[in-house]
Amino acid sequence: MIDRTWSPKTLGFSEIYFQFWIKLNEYRHVVFPLSDEAFLEQGFLLTFDKDWRLTSKPISKMPNRLMRPTPVMVNKSWSGDCDIFMIGGDESRCSLKYDTKLDEWTWLPKLPPGCPISCNVCVNYMGRAIFTFTVDGKLNIKAAVMYLKNVQSERNKEDIVQEMEWCFERKAEDHKIDRFHIKCAEVMNDGSIAVIARGRTSGMKMQVSTIVLRFDVVHNANGKITLTMR
């Protein structure tokens, strides 16, 4: 019988939060442990052989540690290699990109002004754009878009001039959801986006429940993308 238990000394870390475990394929995974309970800085490539024996290898260190960014996979190939976009987490509002094939980091466009830099919900929309959803302190729902066709990627953060654009806002007095928190998002078969949340809608007898918000993607004549909520 093969021993499939590994010590923190062997792995290089002791704990991984599930949202920072990124599956490239069945045998290769990139993981990011938290430091100081809030920051990502050093990732690891976990590789299994055909007998499921594990090796753990540090990847290139982030140029700056990020406070709970949101990972999004982009440009994934059949081999599992891809770009991992770490959306947010830096005080400059810039994001980072990790190229799994080249093992290198570059900087990406900024979040829009007023957007929280951490704990947002993001989704890759058909390889065309990344939507970032957030709920502000007044429980307003907002979304920003990063266009992937000509996205800026630079080695120096100071060279980044692109910013994500706001593409949706719904005020709390309009959606009337209390105790509101968004969890994750997924692109559906009909091209809409489902955002899973928890909260309490107007007139609900329960204190809190799971809520599914559906957004339609609108391609405007000027080339810009906006969202509407059903």
C-alpha cells in the first residue's frame, strides 16, 4: 500500500484554503498557502506521478504579497498550462498574472476606483473578459470588467495604465436583499452568469437563505460590455 500522507515539512506548507487550490490537470495543481492569515506570497506546484506519489516544489515568488486576491484561470491549454490571474489584493489596485509554463509573474490592469481590493467574486466569461462582482458597505451590488483581448501585462507595476471599468450597479433599495454576501460565480449554458450569494430578501420568513442572481451579458455597439440583472 502506498502511503499518501505528507508532512508540512515535505509539502512546504501546513494548510491550504480551497479557493487557493488551482487544478491544472489530474496530476498538476498550484496551491497558495496564506501567511499572516490574510496574504498570498509563495505558491507551490504539486505533481503526482502515475502511482499518485506526490512532489511539492515552490514556484516563483510573487513580486508583492497580495491580500486575499481572487484566482481566475485564463488561456488554459490541453496540457493544463494556463495563466492564473490574481485579481486584486494589492494596495495599488493592480492585479497579478502567473504564467504556469514560464513560471513568471507580471502585473495586470487596476481594479476601478472605489472597488474593494480583496475578497471579490470573479469569473472568466468565455475567454473574452473577466467580471469582478462586489458588494459594498451599503449592500449595493457592483461589477467591473477586464477585457482579455488586449489586456496589458507588464513586469513593472508602475507601467500599468489600464483600469477595469464598472459595467453594472444595483442599489440596495432596489434589490432589497439584507444580510447580503456573494460567494462565487459561474457562466451558464445560455451565456448568462449565475452569482451564488446568501442573504434575506424582502418578505422572507427565514433569517437567511441561498440566493442565485442571474446576469445577462450585453454587447453594446461601442464595443463595451455591460450586465443586466434578471
